[in-house]
Amino acid sequence: MSLVIDCHGHYTVLPKAHDAWREAQVAAFKAGEPAPDYPDISDDEIRETIEQNQLKLIRERGADLTIFSPRASAMAHHVGDQAVSAEWAFHCNNLIARVVGLFPETFAGVCMLPQSPGADLSASVRELRRCVEELGFIGCNLNPDPGGGHFDHPPLTDEYWFPIYEAMCELDVPAMIHVSGSCNPAMHATGGFYIAADTVAFMQLLQGDLFSRFPALRFIIPHGGGAVPYHWGRYRGLADMLRQPSLDQHLMNNVFFDTCVYHQPGIDLLADVIANKNILFGSEMIGAVRGIDPTTGHYFDDTKRYVDALDVTDEERHAIFEGNTRKVFPRLDAQLKERGL
């Protein structure tokens, strides 16, 4: 049996009490008061949000399993301090674990980390370990710019990040490089900040030598890799100018792109430029782009249609839909094998 695994899903339509608590938490921080107790949210409330949204579309569009994480735009690492981020991440990740528990055949958990500007990564390492070892999660989201659009954190190749990389390698989990909301008025969150951050992250990795130190480290750069595939010749040329190895040796055993590209020519270019082994199916459905494309009559984020239409072999399509993701997420592969898949 061949599976369709969506590597990029977020819990974007949540129980109202969860979002209300977040507002109260932030207000309490600003007032110098303790946050209120987290509310009781029933399984039925969670089921309703999932069944009417992600699950409904997964079934309609022909996917089998979604790798599911907290809503990226709401991670908001720049809000509050480290304690605020840690409590917020704890509750968001627990909610993902409850979704997986209610729909174990359809969702696999990925955690957000309690990153906070100016803080070290010790809290992030603790939360990653909790989510993987106690909740059964298979990966994490890593924000390369927790400041929310100012890019004032060290590059991903800096030793600042090494504690989380060491934990990721020990636990054998990948990270999706994913920023959150933008607090910079010059950068639209999903149209500017996200694509810029994807591209900046790739260039940071190109300039460094991270994977010689961490050869087992794996990153997914979402949204089709930002601008990278479109400018592949530029990055190949820059690698040569900077006296780095060729990209296939330097980065592409450790860096992968998803298919969150919302038109057929974009997916065609991705598959033409980037080696098949580096492409993972993803949709980010009910995310940044939710409307219907007037030129096709289909939802922009129904990315399975684009992969189905690619001029590739059945083996290559299988790799994009399933095989590559199982290699990048070995804990998911082990879970699926336990289910006989």
C-alpha cells in the first residue's frame, strides 16, 4: 500500500478556549500578573475542530496522514519572555498530542519550541525531549528568527544553535525551519517574512559547514524552499565563489524542500530543478493561502493535484508522497511499520 503523507500541517482552527487563554496570558504578562489557569477543553471540542477542517479536507483530497504541529503564525516567540513562551509551547504541544491520540491513524505530532529572543535554548531542548520521549512526537519546528522579522539572531550555523542540534541528532528527529508571525511592519508575514526566511536560512547553511559537524542533522525548508529553486544557478554559483563544495555534497544530503507551492508551474519547476530525493509532499492546508484559484476552480493549497500532474515516474511520485518523508522522519517510519504499513 502506498501512502500520501503530508509533511506540513498546522492546527489552524482551534478550540476557542485555547485562543482565549493565550490572549489572557499575554494580557497578564503585560500587567505583571500571573497567567490564569489553562481551561478544560473536551475531546468533543477537539474532534469538532479537526473533523470540520483538516480531517475533512484530508479525506476529500486523498491524503492519508498529516505531520501536524501548532499554528505557526501563533508561535509568536517575540511575545512575552521565556517563561511565557515555555508555558504557551507546553499547552500548544499538549493539544497536538491530544489530536494525535484521537486520530492516531491520520496525524503524527511535531512540536513547537519555546524559543524567546535573548534566551538560550535550554528550555527548547527540554520541551523537545518531553515531546519526543513522552508524547511520541517525530520532529520539531525551529524558528531561525524568533524576533519576528528583524533577523537579529545568529545564523543557523552559529554555536548558539548547537544544543538543539545535539538533541535532534540524539533523538533522530528533523526540524522544519519555520518562522512565526511578523512584528515588522515592513514584512508581510506569509508573503514576505516566510519566503524571505526560507531563503535566508538556505543561504546561511550554504555559507557555513554545519553538516560536517552534524552529519545526521536534517532540515525541511518549507514553502518549496522559498526562492531557492527559482534561483538555483545563483546558489550553485555562490557556493563556487565561496569555495564551498557543490550543493549536492555540501547541503543536499541534509536539506529538503516541501511542495507548499500553490500553482502547477511552481511545482513543475521544483521537481525539475531539485533532486527527487529532496522533495517531500506538503500542503499547509487551511494555512497561508485558503482561497480558490479562479483560473483552475480548485483550492490553491490542494497541492496533491499538482504532484499528481507532474511528469515524473511512478517511483518518483511515490518518493515524494511517502518514501522521502519516511527517510527524513525515521520515528514516523518506525510508527508506520508497527502498524504494518
